[in-house]
Amino acid sequence: MQIRKHRLTLRVLTAGLMVVTLLLVQGCETESDDIPTGPAVTVDALIVMGWEYLNDGEFNDALFMFQEAANADASNLEAYLGLGYAYARSQEPISAQRNLSNVISLGQVMLESNDLDEALADTLFAESYAGQASVALSTQDFESAVDYAQQAQAYWASFGDPKHRWLPDFTSERVMLLEAQAWYGLGEYGETLMLLDGMEDGLFIPDLIASNHLEELENDTLIVTLLQETELTGVAQLDLEHTNLVYPMSVMTGDIGCSIVDYDVAGDNVQFMGNPIPTLGDEYVVSYYYTDDYGQFLIQIQEKLNE
């Protein structure tokens, strides 16, 4: 394989330079024609070879190439990005997260000193956060996985065709799937539902409703339940007609939308912040999704996550 020849060339060059240096220190004369020559192995070439090894599943060789690149240029963000992904594929999450974090922290310093192009920085940060999301999910750190996935999507949002430059199958849609899986791991099935529906261009929820795995109740008028801290916080509660709540879509008073603060997953209440502060007897209109069979609903969600 051509890649292995490059790696061999690198080692031969290193050995050759050591021999030449030793001869010069000892005072021996040599002609320039006797010095071993060969094609230069650049940092960029090491990085390209590292990703080729990684995509071929040769993780140790990939790590070697990326580490050589980092040794040659300690400020090369591409080298740390490669190390992060290579360690992730090698099942070394701590080392993976450390190197991916280096891309972001060092990149921010380089941005401030105008040593990094902003467009390249956005790309590198998107790829780094995407890698961190994948690693966090693999270690069941679901909260971090959600945060990293959202960060990756934010940096990718301005790209015309958002995808990882080195990994063809690592697209923004895959990062959205990572976030959906993380929400599912946290037991936030409504957030999972909405994300999957967005990925399906708004077709997933109608399919679930058509198959009777999800129900939608729109514009249900309910009298508010005041909480102990309502007068201080403005947060009150609506007790729903149905249990097995999946996701509250909106709480309205007249034409004014209220901020949903919390809701009881698989339960029957929604907490919201009203302005003006809710008082006894106030009525609010709520719309929400619920299910008559949470088990079957979750099976449908799991099948979509595993596609």
C-alpha cells in the first residue's frame, strides 16, 4: 500500500539524518552525493495518511501518523482532531476528549491572535464537538452528549453542505441522531420525538398519529393550578386531561404564548411561566402530544433511532 511506503520513507529519513549528524559530529568528511535522499514527508501528508489509516480501521497506524504530525507542529489543530477521533475509535474516551478539547481551546486562542481563519475554525470546532458528542454518548454521559451535539450543529448551521471533511458518513444529520439518542438516554422522550420529526421533515409525528402510537390534543382550555412559589416566580401548573404526556407544544393566554418551564414525562402536568403572574381562576389553552400506550410508543422511537 502506498501509505505504508510513506511511513517507511519517514523512518528511513529519520535514521539517515541521525547517521549524517553523527558523522558530522565526529568530524568525518562526506560528499553530498552520499547523503540519503527521498521525498519530504510533510505534516499535511502525515495527517492525510492518518485519516486514510483511520478509515481503513487501522487505528494504531492512524495514531502514529497523527502523533508524528503533532510532534512536528505542536500548534497544528488538524493533528489533535485526528488524535481525538483515532483515540475514540480505539476505545480510549479520556484521551479522545482531551485531544478534541485541545482543538477548541487552542483554536480559540489562535482566533484571538488572528492566527486561524474563521471559516476553518468553524469547521474544526464543528468536527471537534461532533466527535465529543459521539464519545460522550459511548460513555453514557448523556447530558454532555446533548450539549456537544448542539454545539456541533450550531457551528455547522452556516455551512451549505455540513459534513466532516475526513469522514464521509459523519454528517450534521448524524450529529442530530446522536443528540436524539442522548435525549432518549436521559428519558426525555418528547425531545427525542421532536428531533426525530425534524430529521424526517415533519413526517415522523403524522406517521405515529396515523398508526395510533401518538395522540394530539389541541387547544384544551384548563384552569390554572397555583404553586407555592407562583407569586414570586410566575410559574404555575396545568393539570392535563390525559396522562402519558409525551410533549407539550404550547401554553397560551389569549394571543400570548407562555414559556414552558417543565413537564411531567409520562405524567399529566405542565409547568409554565405566565406574565402577568397567574392568579386563581385564570384559564390557559394548552396543546400537547400524549400516548395511550407508552410501551408501544417507545418501541417506535427505538426503531427510528436504530435505523
